[in-house]
Amino acid sequence: MIKIWEKESYTLKEIFSENKGNKEKQRDLPLISVIIATYRSQKTIESCIRSLLDQSYPNVEVIIVDARNYDVKEKELCKKIIKKYPVKYFEDGPERSIQRNRGIKEAKGGYILILDQDMYLSNDVINECFQQFKKKTLHFSFLRYRLEQGTGQSVLR
């Protein structure tokens, strides 16, 4: 079966979900842009992206901004992993602040979440953040995280 894409961009849930019944609901929710600055991320980026794919909030765009200044072979390994997923990919840098600013410039969402490449979100983090913003008229927020025992992974809760 060939899929015909009717619009320029899709949310992660639209692409990976078999159930298209949520489309109307997705249109009602604002887009949230997640920006990830990366550098030599081949060991961590896939888990980070997958944690974003598993979010209960359906209207998310993922923007990855990779540093320019590292080994070409390593960069190609990272690109190969990243290109398996429906994310926007850019190169800028060398520093994370420059990368994050580039991601913000490219973002289309009304809300922005900035992550590092070794951070993983539990599946309801974005939805909970959005609900808090909606309820309290917040302008910014911080997330708490914990270090997973044995893996050393930062998991945002």
C-alpha cells in the first residue's frame, strides 16, 4: 500500500499511529516544538527520539540541531540513526547555545521544549506540561528529572 502525503508536515503520532481517529483532536491542540542540540549522539539520540514518539500529547515536532565540528564518520552514524525518524535536522554550532537558538528559529510550535541528547521523557511529560501552561498562564517552566539507576540515563518526569 502506498501512502500519499497530503500536507507538508505531520505530527509524530499521525505518522506512526494506525488509528487516525484522533486527527480532529490533534488540530485543536497547539504544536509543541522539541529542540535537541546534539554532538556525537550516536549512543543516546535514538532513545531520546523514541521517548518523544511515545508521548501521549499528539501534536509535537522534533527539531535536531547537530554540531558541525566533529569527525565525519561519527556524524554520518548519527545522521543514519536520526534519518529513520520524522524529525527536522539541521547543522549549526559549535556550541549548544547556538544550536538551541537555531532550533528555536526553525520551530513552528507555540510552545518550545529544549532537551539534551541524553534525556528521555516518560510518556506523559509533554501533555502534563501543556496542561499546566493552559491552567496557570505560565511563561516558562522547568522539568524535574531523575537519574536511572544502572543506566545513568536522565529521565524527565
